[in-house]
Amino acid sequence: MTLKEAYLKEEIWHRKIIIVSLYHNAQLLKMGSQNLIETAKYFEISIGLVSENLMLNKHYEEIKDCKSRNEGLQKLRGKTKNDNITEDNQNV
């Protein structure tokens, strides 16, 4: 099974992060360089998603128990659901 096949088959969000990061870093070691565009093309995902995956992977221990990718991103940004509600209310 290729990493792309594993990525498409995987249902757990944080395991997808590991797969993309593994591919990106393996290509970096193998070829001496690897950019976000090449990784995005391989997985047929956006460059932004690749970038977020690499960032989330660096903080894996902090976010692995989050229920969703969004929750993981919010945690890293120091926000909780209550913070978002407060911010939304202030913008009204």
C-alpha cells in the first residue's frame, strides 16, 4: 500500500497528519529537497492543508487527543470553544 492509499483509507484525522508528514520528510531525505507543492500534488490536497499538517505534526503530543483537526488547530492557537463564542458575541 502506498502512502497515498493509506492517506485515503485513513479515517482518524491525526493519523492523516502523520502520513502526510512521513511522506514529506521521507522525500526530503531521499531527494535532498521537497516542497509543499510536490507533497500537495502527491496527495491531491491543497498546499495550505500540507502546511497545516506539518505544523500539527510538530505538536502531535499536544493535539492527539483532540476530537477534530479544527479542535487541534484551536488548541494550538490557544482558543477553546468558549473563546470562540465570546469572540462571536463581541463582533455582533
